[in-house]
Amino acid sequence: MTINYYGKTYNAYKAALHTHSTTSPDALFPPQELIRLYKEQDYQVLAFTDHRATNDVSRLDAMGMTLISGMEVHPIGPRGKIWHIVALNVPADFPHPDPSRPVQEAIDKVIAAGGVCIYPHPYWSGNTIDEIASLRHLSGIEVYNSATRDIGREYGMAQWDDLSERGLLYPATAVDDVHHVWDLFRGWTNILAETADLPSIMEALRAGRFYASQGPSFKRLSYENGVFEAEFSPCVSVVCVSSPRAGAAVTFPDQQGPGTGTKEVTSCRIPIHFENSPTWFRLQIRDAEGRYAWSNPVKI
């Protein structure tokens, strides 16, 4: 699958960027079984992010996938609260940062080791927006996390948008955070890269070239001369989300009143001239099965 991404064509690689194997004490699948499961669902990139521990992915049969060595680190943050930070591309011998030290120090250690950090499950974690906004050197935030749907905290759109309001325009990932069978295959990240090898994938992650999806896919995104355009797989809800009380609806179910049904569209063209002088926007699309995809926020 390819995408014309703001004027340049990339391959889109389906990636699971937050997973847990039996290297974590609370997970179900051994590492090699996890690889088999995701390979059978046509994933091309798989990150192992076990709690406080790495996996030596060089010893695993990748089955043609690109494997990323990672870790979910748990430093102590404000109010004595345990934080969760997803670290990607750390060495197999990367030690878990001292949990008694500040969360920013843990992030900096990941960056120094060649990794990137994603802020996970923002609704579930319960950190305040002020606390999240204080973090530096994040490469993204999870907008969907399957493992937290059992308590109704799987979506993080509100927290994501609150950060955008502060000028922190993070790209978003969607993940399974798989621990159990019911977590599998409900959200993924499409990484836009030249090739599927690890250096190309990591370059795309550092550049913010990826988007979150539960099913729909973007084929083209463009923003020129104040006009945003997009092409995508068929969707029944297409809305441009921006600052509070700003944005635009392209289509949504029962738009003409109760019982008027749905209209599938595959493209949109939106002049970005909202009231209230917003500083950012993003596109949110949903298909007939209720599955979302999210473009990343764009600065106006």
C-alpha cells in the first residue's frame, strides 16, 4: 500500500508498536507466537515493548517482518505516580532506568540510546495534561489502545487535542498493547517509509511520518494554499477536527435528520478558514463498521 503524503509517495507499513509477550509477567503469548499471530494478519513491523524488560529480537525468527527491540519503562513521576513510556529501538541490553529518578530522565536515556518514546494510553494513565505537556522529546501519543477498552478508556482523542491546543502537535499511534486474546488486531500504525528495513522505519518514526488506524486507510493527504485535501477508503463519517468550536464536517450518519441514513465518501476538500483563529487541524474518518483512522495534526 502506498500513500501520497503531502506531495511525496511512501510505502505504508502496517505496524504493531506496543505489544507484550511472556517476557512481561502479565502477558499471554511467547515472543515467537506473537510474531506468528501478527504475521498472519499481514503486519510488517512488530515492536516488543515488555514491561521493564527487552527481548533480543535478533534471536527470533522474524518471519519476514521487521522487529523492533523496545521496552515499556515505568519511572516515577509527579505525585509519586508510576508513569508508562513506550520506548522503541533500544539495545537488547538496555537497562530499565532507575524508577526513583524523574520521568524525563528516563526519556532522555532512551533517546541517548538511539530510541524514540511514545506516550501510551493517555486516558487510562490518568496523568494531567499539564504533566504530559511537561515531557520533552516525545515522538508521539497513543490515540487508541485496545487493552484499555475493558474499562472504557481506549480512546485518547481529547487528551491528544488538548496537547495540540498547547502547540504540541504530536503524531498518533493506535495499538493493541496486547496482553490477552481480546486485545489483538484492533489498532495499528501505518508507518510511511521508503523501505521496511529498521533504519527506514526509525527514520519515519522520528520524522512523525505515520498515522493511526483501526481499519480505514489514507491514500493521499495534501495541504496547499489554505486547502486541505484527502483521499481514503470508503467512510461514513469524515470530520475535520480543530480548536474548540472550530472544524468542519464532510459527512456523518443521519446528517439530514433521524433515519436519513449514511453516505460513504472517499475524498474531501476542505478550505481551512475556520472561525476563532485555530492554529491546527486534523482529519478523523470512520468506516461503516465503526472503525476510525486519524491523520496527524497540521499547523495552520
